[in-house]
Amino acid sequence: MPPRYAYLGPEGTFAEIALRSLAESRDADLIPVETVADAFAAVRDGSVEGAVVPFENSVEGAVTGTLDEFATGDPLHIAREMLVPVRLSLLARPGTDLGAIRVVASHPHATAQCRHWLRAHLPEARVHAAPSTAEAAAAVAEGADATDAAIASPAAGTRYGLAELVADIGDHQHAVTRFVLAVEPGPLPRPTGADRTTVVTLIADDHPGALLELLTEFAVRGVNLTRIESRPTGHGLGRYCFSIDCEGHIEDARVGDALAALHRFCEEVRFCGSYPRADGEAPRLRPGTSDGDFRAAAEWLDRARRGTA
């Protein structure tokens, strides 16, 4: 049986584009699912080997549903990340005139990236939210919900037989969405020198400076954070966990030491994986933070404890 991978569907989404960029997708069955929660559930129940879901966008920020799925339920790991440029077009049924468009549908992240274009060119149009850009395109093709046009990728237009009325309507020319491949915990990818680590932390004792203490554990070891988000735990107002990305691999001494330090005073540290960075960007190490520096310090401490330093 070929391997099976899920992605946020339907066919024609940016998630499918991200999945098809992976070697794992070759000769695999690609399964579109309706929601991020469905994608995670398919991995957790063993229906698929992994699932590709959106993680964050360079314009609209984090995809909160994905962050929450990593923070709750049975733990899953990120095995890979993919960066997909977001090119958005206005799609409609062939023969549609731009002036006749009254209702536009798309995913909220996509419409937010086109808000200035919509205000300038379709100021009277109503915007409806769809679960994905491709589902919006499918709805237009089917004539559902009186939707006249969709904001989606050109690939979605081709998939659903729509005409591209206007290309590149995004307000941000270099918009990118980061996707991740979520898998069951297992052996980690080997360090490459250009890696990223994701964790979710819950501070045990809420007190002045608690977040600063958490951040200091990274800072004093020269570990750069590339993202930090607070998310409500659902257990009352004021209870938040922190979803964190940092440069480096858990096998790097500075990263492993920082995470071990968090484990001493956090109520929970959920490790979500160490994996190669899609942009291949290696961290710039401060003096005293390389693996060799940590080894030398540990050897000195051992000598000191034996009275031979």
C-alpha cells in the first residue's frame, strides 16, 4: 500500500502545493481534509503517515488552530517545514464581468492580504469567509451561496475551471505562508546546522517577571527566538501557554540546555520537534555558545568538583 498524507483541502489549496513539494508525496495517496483538526486527527488515529497544515503567514501571522492542535491532545512532532509564496488571483466563472461581482469568498487570511485591492476595485462587494481558498473556488464553480468570485491561487482556478479575472491582487508582493508536516513522535531529523525547534510551554507560577525568566533561559545561552505566541489554555481567564520557535536543534548543546532549564520551572514543556529550516538560514553563534564551548565548560566543572581544576 502506498503511504498516505493528509492536507488541508480541498484540492487546489496552498497546502496541497506545499505537500507536493516534498519527496514524501511521490507515489503517495494525498488525502484532502476539511479542517486542521481533521488533519491532526488523521495522524493521531494512524489513518495517514503525516499531515501538511498552515502554520503562519508573513502578513496575517500565526494560524491559531494549528498552534492549539500542537498544544493539546496527543503530542505530534513537526518533521518538515515548507515556505510557499502566496500569489492570489480573483477567480470567477468564465464570462463574468468584473463590474458584476457582488459577493467574494475566500479564507480570511487571503481576504486580509487583499483588503486594499478589494477596497479600491470592489468597494461594494460583500466578502464571505470560506474554510480555504480552494473551497471558495469550488463554491464559485458550483454556483453555491450566490458567490460571484473567489480569491485563490491560479492553480485552484485551473482545478475548478474558473477564469482568472485579475492576477496578483495581494497587497503584499512577497507574502509567504509557512506550512509544516505533522507526524507521530519518533526519531528526529539529524541536525543540519540550519534547524528550527518548536515547543509549547506553560508557566507553573504566574508572577511578575515570569515571562522574562522564561525568555532569559534562551537569551543567556545565545538561542535566538524566531516566533513566540501566547494562546489561552481554556482553563480560565489569564491562563496562557506560549508557543515558541527557536533557532537550532535540540541536539545542539545550547538549545538542549535551554529546554532543560525551562523544564525545571514550567508546569509543562511540550516538545514539538526539531527540523531543517526551509530557508536554510544558519544561526549566528555568540562566543561561548557553541557545542565545543559547552563541552569545555562541563569538563572544567568536572575537574573543579574533583579538585583538579
